[in-house]
Amino acid sequence: MKGAAGRLLPEAWLGLLFLYFFVPLLATGAFSLWEGGSRYGFAAYVALFHQPKLWQSLFLSVRLAVETILLGLIVLVPAVFWLNLRVPRLRPVFDFISVLPFVVPPIALVAGMTALYTGPDWLVGTPNYLVIPYVILALPYTYRALDLGMRVLDLRTMTEASQSLGAGWGTLIFRVVVPNLTTALVGAALLTIAIVMGEFTFANILLFNTFAVYINYVGQTSATQASALTLLSFLITWLAMLGVLVSGRGGRSVQIGGAR
């Protein structure tokens, strides 16, 4: 009897989790199809997909996510590599800096950014300006993912073997270390995409029409279209996760040393 109850308990928890996650989505999907009375159809989706602002805001957020990932990795991969290889005593300092975005509220950071009126024309006054706070917001997750990934690598052996073959620091990092960080890079990229696609405060105050800002606007004008857009945002997130995971599985690791 106890054995049967023990086997049913995990299944019951899985059933509860399924209801918790999918019942709201199913209800949102049903409401997005409602056209009034007892009529259901795809009018909300058709109207939504014919709005140019949707695609403009979506493509803008995707572009900002890619730029944030690239800038964050370019800055943090060499820094975390050097931290683990040469200066592990500075880890408490890096850990403290990495949690500052949790302590400093976004509204305080954006207040300081609004005071900057001068700078390159391609940065200040353009959506590219959002990449700076987005990198800061993603710092705790990107740093932790890369740090955990590098801790499991024998960086000293990899460095000595690579340099003995004539590799420079750039070749060592990007052709030896990075291919062995596939899981860490996938995790950092996924978390960054989720943060950028859902970030609202910076974009709204700085008056840029990102995907999150457009979702807020639609929510104030059309309830059914807002429900449809909510499902679309979930779909985009799931497809992004699937695509990054599939590409990560296709990565290869570099082996140091000969065959054994």
C-alpha cells in the first residue's frame, strides 16, 4: 500500500504542475479567440499580425537581445577566464559586483542614464542605448553561468598546452576555452534573451518601443489582442530556447592531449 502511494505521489505532483502551468495558458488562448457572445475565431490574431508596430517592436527586441548577448560575452568571457586562471583571490570582488543589479533598482539606473545627453550619435538617442543597461541587468546570470562553466575546466592545463603549441591569448580563449563552454554559453544566452524580451522599465522611460512596451500598450487597448500577444511571447521564448539548445548540442569540445 505504501509502495503504491509512493509511486502515485510523483504522478500527482506532475499533474498539479501541469494544471498550474497549462490551465492559465489554455484559458488565455480561449479568451484570445473570443469575438463576443458565443462566437470564437481568429479575428484578434489577424488584426494583431496586420499591425506594423508589432513587427517593428519584435524585431527591435530581438536585435537588442543579440547585441546584448554579444557585448556581454565579449566583456565577461575574458574577464571570467582571467579570474579563474590568474586572480581567484578577487572572486569575492567579482561576486559583489555581479549582484549589484539586484540591489540597485532599475529606476535609479535609468535616472542616471537620462542625464547623459552627449555621446556618439549611433548610441545616444537610439535603441542601441538600451544595450548598456541590458548588459548590466543580465550581469548576475551571465557571470554565474560562465563562472560555473569555467570552474569545471582545467584552465591551467589547457593554457599551458595551448601556449606550448604557439597559441596566443586570443586563440586560447576563443578556439580552446569557448568551445568547451557550450552549456554555460547556452545558459547565459537563454537568460539574456528572457531578460531583454521582457524588460519594460528602461525602454518605457527612455521612450523606445520594444516588445514589452508594445505588449503593455496593447493590454490597454484590446484585451483579446493582449491575450493573443501573450501567447505569442510564450511561443517566441520557447522557440528561442529550443533553437539555442539544439545549436548547443551540435557544438564540439576541444580535447587537450592525445588519444588514450
